[in-house]
Amino acid sequence: MAPKKPEKLFLMQKVMLRVCYALTPLVFAAVYLFGWRSLALVLVVFVLGIAAEAVFTLKQGKPITSAVFVTCMIFALSLPPTVPFWMAVVGIVAGVALGKMIFGGFGQNVFNPAMMGRCFIYVTFPIQMTNEWVEPILGGIAGFGRWSTLPDATTMATPMAALRTGADIPFERLFFGFTSGSLGETSDLLIVLGGIYLIYTKAASYRLALSCLLGGISLSGLLYSIGVPAVPSPMLTLVSGSFLFGTVFVVTEPVSGAKTRAGQWIYGFMIGALTIALRGFSNFSEGIMFSVLIMNAFVPILDQAVRQMAEPKKAAAS
């Protein structure tokens, strides 16, 4: 029996579209800093990510959800500017298939699909994902006049990796994004503005974002105060690497994150703290991806524990 065709090919969700709106300035910032190849990479990821979801949903007679747009944008913006197109395709297909559709589709995934896809190629192709970075194009129209950065602009370290070795990077360079790094993580100014928009429009939970910031600031402040060499000051920790990008756009993802209020505070705080711990004591200069996936696994038991603790209080109150 042939599957029933969906009434609509795409199911547009206002919340997901608002996240896309908040991410769009980061796409143009990536073009400005690294050239038009950045936009081409985002578009390729979009096409293959949507196609990967369509393979599953259309056979079931269900529409493609606009949540896959968010997954594609976050995944693409988390990649290094020089990552091969075919590698990005492998990552987004793995993220959609293994991180979302294998669990039953939208609303049922345990893990963040974008981070699942990034983790898949991170551990499979570590050189391309960790050691091949380029300095941004600055001055005039910058990347708007080029396809990509020049071959001789390659650098071996992101600001986060450099800070671990004690390098001194001006705060303004980090905040405005005039540094090497993944496509969407460089401009903290645009990330902060996007976060304000998402919280104002109720497209993201302030509890998840704020608790992650508190977790990161608390542990980085403690470790920095006792002289741990691989941990910079809390302020530099926040504006370097992908911490803010992950806090605003990944930690606040509603499906794989905690649902209870108390659970959200714990979930976000632990991601922030785990990120700092992984940055300071592991071989990875970045930790937000692993922290999110680790805490995704604990969400069911975390929310269940919070609900069970609340039941005696409700019974006593009644």
C-alpha cells in the first residue's frame, strides 16, 4: 500500500523560523570573514539535510518540519571554513538520520541532531575539524569580494587553543569576531543580539541560556583563581571559542533539553561547567559539543527526578 502523501510538503513552525532569523546574520558574517564559500557550504548542508529528512518523512506521509532548517544552520555554522563539502554532507546526513529520524522524527530525538552530526565527523576526520583553520579576511568589503580565504592564510590554532597556551588576544577582536574559528562562532556581538531576540520572542528559554552561562563562569572563575594554566579568565572564556554560540543556539534547543524548570537550571549549569572542565583538562580545546551530548543522555532521568521530588510537596500542599 502506497504511503499517504502529506497535505503540506513543509510544516512551518514559528519558533524554529525565529531561530533561523537569529542565525541568519551569522551566515552573512561568515561570508564577510571567510568568503562566499561559506554561504555555498550552508546551502549544500541545507539541501542535503532537507533531503535526508524527506527520505524518512515522505515515506511516512508526514511533512518536512522547519526544525531541520535550524539543524542545518547550526551544523553548518559550527564547521571550520575550510571543511570539504563532501565531509559536511556526511555530517548533516548522519546528524539528521542518526540524531533525529532514528528516534522517530521531530519531538522524539534524545540527542541534539546538529551536535550529533558534528560529533560524527569530528571523531572520524579530526585533522580537518581541529587543525585546519584560516585567518579571516578583513578590510574593505572583505570576504564579499572573494570566494574564500587565501591558501597562505592557514593557521593552526583557534583563539581558544591559543588562550590555553597563555597567548594574549585583544578582547575586541574576540567580541567582534576578527579571529579564526568556526563559521558562526566568531562574532559574539551577533550571537548576543540573536540570543536577546530569541528570549524576547520566547523562542528560547532564558533559564537554559542563563544557567549555562552561570556554570561556565563559576567553574572558569574558580579554576582561574587557583592558577590552572589552561583556563583563561571567565570573560575571555565566554567570548572565545564556541561557548556563547553553543549557549544561545544549542543548549536552548527545546526537544533534547530538559523540560522541567528545575531540570533546565541543572541541565544548563552542568553543560557550562562540563565545557570548562573539558577545555581545561582534556585534549579538546572546545567542549560544548561533548557537554551537550553528555547532558542530553541525562535529560530523561533528570526531569523524572525533578518531578518525583515535586510530588511530595504537591501532596503536602493539598
